Amino acid sequence: MHQTLKEMLAAGADAAIAISAPGRSPLTHAALRGQIDATLASLNALGIGRNDRVAIVLANGPEMATCFVACASGVTSAPLNPAYRADEFEFYLSDLNAKALIVEQASSSPAIEVAAKLGVRIIDLLVDEGMAAGAFRLVPRDGAGGTPTANPGFAQPDDVSMVLHTSGTTSRPKIVPLSQRNLAASAQNIRATLRFTAQDIGLNIMPLFHIHGLIAGVLAPVSAGSQVFCTPGFNALKFFAWMDEAKPTWYTAVPTMHQAIVGRAGKNLDVIKRHPLRFLRSSSSSMPPQVIKELEEVFGAPLVEAYGMTEATHQMASNPLPPAVRKPGSVGLPAGPDVEIMGEDGSILPSATVGEIVIRGPNVTGGYESNPKANAEAFTNGWFRTGDQGVKDADGYISLTGRLKEIINRGGEKVSPREVDEILMDHAAVAQVVCFGMPHPKLGEEVAAVVVLKEGQAATERELQDFVGKRAADYKVPKKILFMDEIPKGATGKLQRIGLAQKLGLG
């Protein structure tokens, strides 16, 4: 396996397309390698080298993709959510100790004012008229030069190539440093799982400040010499027009996106027929088996459900492609790192026993930055503890039974919110659902749910409670069901059960 992005990205044929975008001329693999060289030369000349941190605040699209790949190849990339407010940028830029911030020249992001206040150098990204998708130049906003860095060139395997923060739903966000070796290992793991070839074209709708989009959406396919069509971000209304333009062979998304796509698929069967997909991929949160079945029927292609997290540089497990067996409701087989189930005493448990999912391997972070307490809690006997509860069957397939912190503890009775989700999803009127724990004065927690109904359908709280009551023990029946137009989501489009009760003013 390659240990660096430079070695890994040498695979693409010079004239083959690497990056494309709606209405733009494409960028070849040779031009992408040239863009990486030019970007690192610009940054090195400004005194920014290996292990120096560069925050990237760019809109989704081809330049965000190529800027990330270029920075990750020789400095430490720190992609940030462009939707953050000033206070959030101040926290992240300070916490990262960023040396520079890359923004579009015309950007009005609050990050710019915050960077100026913190003394972080601002670098403008310019796209000249007629440039191919993903091509750009970097120009320091102050117009000044710099003392060239003492650490120029491409990253070495143990250099830190990306830093991301954990979502911090229960505590202050933690910095996850990911090495060049971590990124290369993860991209190659995903490439092998999905059998990417130079003929593949991916339609990327995932946000590119998030591990799923960066690694599975961009780095893994590009490492196989294939093409990535970079959209401005997810838009269910434009998805099928983009599909017509991109002619993709696959796409990856989170379940909420898949559900929006399948809702519009009936009106776009001609587009699906014109561009048959090799597979669809889902990750970042669990996918209701009902939706998997619907997507597979509409697209006539397998849906591969995978399991990832930031600390693993994304992928940990994945259902395999046909002819191997896919098990709906499971996250598949270990797909890169070693994956085991650990008991509370630190022992590795036999199959069919529920415990904590633990991982180890070349794609797993060496530990959180400057956080000995978090590292002591996160690592046991060399295994990283995911905080997810799960079980392995006799064939080695892993199923998530819940997030250890998401498990609802109702007066000592433990309820897996995912189990209740899946029951409610079987009701004819229900389109989407998320169950979560809400505070209760006597029991500690009670079961609650947010439900989105299908268009033109009706259901009452009582009706849905009775429906669950027929399929599960009384203590699992949601005591509160809120009907909403859409499921509340975090910045990356993931369902966030933790903190949802607070967000909705319950308890």
C-alpha cells in the first residue's frame, strides 16, 4: 500500500479526467498533479510547510476538492464548515493554531474578520476566466511575500495531513490529527471495497468539510485514476439534472439525502435508465432497511452500507459488492482496520455477543491532540473505542445496536433508538423518523421521536404509539411524538440524537 498521497495520486492517466463540475471544462489527472505542485510551491514560498496548519473555508465544489487534496499532500489541511458563525470560527481557528486561512477572493465569510483579528494570514483563492474545474491560483491578501519554509515539499507518512474536530455533541470538540499514512490507507481501503477503476465517475453531493465527502467522495476515487463530478452541495431538485450531465457510475450520501432522492426518483426514471449505476453507497448514520429496498428497486443497483468515523479517517466496515452477501441493517464486514467487539473488562467478545465496537489499523488516528484524558478513555490495549455498541454475527458482519451515549436509559431499561426508528418506518404514513431520549424527572430519560409524514398521509401520535406498542415492549413506546416537516440535522446532514431533546425544548 502507498504511504503518501504523492505516490497514490500518480496512478491516474495523464489525459484522463480527474475533476469535473456542472457547466465547467474538466481537469485531467496530469493537471491535478500540476495543481498540487503549484499550490505547495505557493504555500512553501509564503513560509508554510509540512505540519503547518492551513484552514480552508470554501463553498462545496471542484476548487474545494482540489484545494483539500493539494493542501493534504504537503501541509496540514483543516477544512471548516463555511456555514459557521464568527464565534465558531474564532474557536476553531484558535484551537487549530492555524497559520493561514484560504478563502475565495470574493468571499464575505466571517472567518476573514476573525482571521485578521487572530493574526492568521489570509490567502485568496482565485479562479481565472476559462480555468478548468478545480484549477486555481493562491494570492496572499496582504500582497507580501514571506520567508520560504524550512520544511518544503510533499508530506512524509507520519506528517499530520488533516485535522478535524469531533462533532462535540456531549463535550468540547476534540482535535483529531490524521497523518499522511492515515489518509493514504483509508483511501486505498475504500478503493478496494468499492473496486474503483479508471472508468468510474462519482457524483459528489457530500459536504467537503466532512470526512465522508473528503475521503470516500474525493480522495478514494481519484486515487484509482477515476473521475469525481463536484456539485455545489446537495440539492434534491437538481440531483437528476446533475446525474444527466455527470453520467455517474456511483454516488455516496447520508441516509437523509438518499431519502430525499428516492422521493423524487419516480419522476426521473428515464434519467436513471440512461445512466445505470454500478452501486450506491450510504454512510455516516444508519439506513432504514425499508429505504435500502426502495433505492435498490428504483436504481436497479446494490446499495452498499458502510460504517465510518472521523477518528478512523472514515471507513471502518462496509457491506461488500455483489456477488458477496449484503446484509441490510448491518454495516457489513471489517473494511480496512481490524474490528472487534469488546466487553467492559477490555476482553474481545465472541460472535453474537453485544459490546463496544473497537478498531485498530493504519487508518486509525494515533490519538486526540493535547487531550490525555480523552486518549486514556479512547484507547484500551491498543484498540480505539468507537463509543458504538454492536454485535458481530457468525459470518463476521457487524450490526450497530446503538451509540453507547445514544442508548436511552429509561429507569434502568435500556432502549436502542434505532430499533424504535425501524418499527415506526414500517408504518404506511411515515417517511422519516428519529428517536431519542428526553429528560424525565423520575425515570431519568423517556423515549421521544420526531416523525416526518409522507406527502398526503396522516397519522396521530396515539396511532403511532399503538403501532409501536404492538411490536415492542411498553417501555420502548415513544411517550412524545413530534410531527415536523423535516428531521433536525447537524451541519453535515447527519441525524444527531444526542442533544436533540434540548434543541427541541423538551424537558
